[in-house]
Amino acid sequence: MAREPLAAMGTDELVNRLAEEKERLFKLRFQIATGQLENSAAIGAARKDIARLQTELRAREIAAAEAAAQESAAADAAAGGAS
């Protein structure tokens, strides 16, 4: 999973993909416990995919908070200048 496609995805799509990846990781862990997992590298890949998704979601959260703070500062400056 590359970073560019994540940036193009919508937030709801990222959240859904995160839930799918967590479910995939759960199933992989279950397969390890039962001795059915043939490719143990799949667990590492699933964990990295989850981390990438969480990183993108957090970056969007931070960007939204910064935008809100800038709007608030601009509104305060405009209100202060009008009086």
C-alpha cells in the first residue's frame, strides 16, 4: 500500500479500510494460533498497513485542527480590528 493512494482516499474510506486491516490482522493471528498460517510475513505487512492508515488519519486530524485554529485567529484579529 503506497502513501499516494491513501492521500487520494476519502476519510470514510480510510476508516473502513482501517477496520478491514484490523480484521485481517485478527484473522492472521488466529491462523498463527491454530498453526494454519503459511506466510508469517503477512502479519508484519498487515501491521504496517494499519500504521500507514492511522498515520494518514492523524495527519488529516492535525491539518483540520490547524485550519480551525487559523480561522479562529483570523476571526479574532478581524473582530479586534473592527472595534
